[in-house]
Amino acid sequence: MVYFGLLLLGVFLAYLALSLLGGGSFWFYKAFKKKEAKLGGGGTGEKPRTCPLCGHVLLKGQRVKSLLFRGGTEAGGVKEQVAHLLGCPFCYPPNREHKRVCPVCGSVLPPEGYLIARFFTRKGKKRKHVHVLGCTECRKKPPLRGRPPS
């Protein structure tokens, strides 16, 4: 009976040590890692990506729907193109659950609206960079003098 008690104590201490070293419950370690990998962050320390229109956290493999235009300029190994950002799987096509808000002016976009952005690509780098300039509402051009607005 004494050996059985010592065996249980040893198992408990081993479980406690592994739990403290792993940062969480040892038995749920694999499930925690799967959930973390699914959210996209993983153990790399980078913060999860969000949709610039609705702010929803994008899961691994989810992308923002965008239109990238040909051409652009290239200087210093950085290619710059114009892009139209339509939304993520949660806010595009437009729906009533997730409002599409411009991060520049703060207005709610109409169903046919989109964000206008600059898309930067560096040679030799996998990651791309997007700079949002505004939306179809705040980037409207004022009418030229002498010409009636259309």
C-alpha cells in the first residue's frame, strides 16, 4: 500500500513539473498548440492579422479580397502598385452583421465601396505591405472648375 501511495505521489509531482515547464496543463498541450496554430499567430510571436475594413481577426489561410492593378513604380528593389481592398470573408460580400468602416475617415462604406491602398512588394521578401490611403467616399475628387459635377 505504501508503494502505491509513493507511485501516485511520483506521478502527481511529474505532472506538476511538466505543467509548470510547459506553461499550461501538460495533457492539453497538443490541443492548445493546434488552436494557436489555427489562429494564425503560432509560436512566432507575431500578432494575428486583422481585416482593415471590419477589424475581424483573420484565421490562418483567410485573406482580404483585393484587386491589384498592373504597372506601378519600382525603386530601390521595392515595387509599388495601386490596390482596391474589398474585404475579408466576414465582411465581403457586404452584409448586415459586419460593418465595413474606412480606417481613414471612419465612415461606413456603401455596398459598392472599397478601400484604396498602395501595395508594396520587396524583392527577396515574402511579406508584403499595404498602406491604406482612404475609401471611395473620402477619396472622391472635387469637381473641376467650370464643369458641373457628374
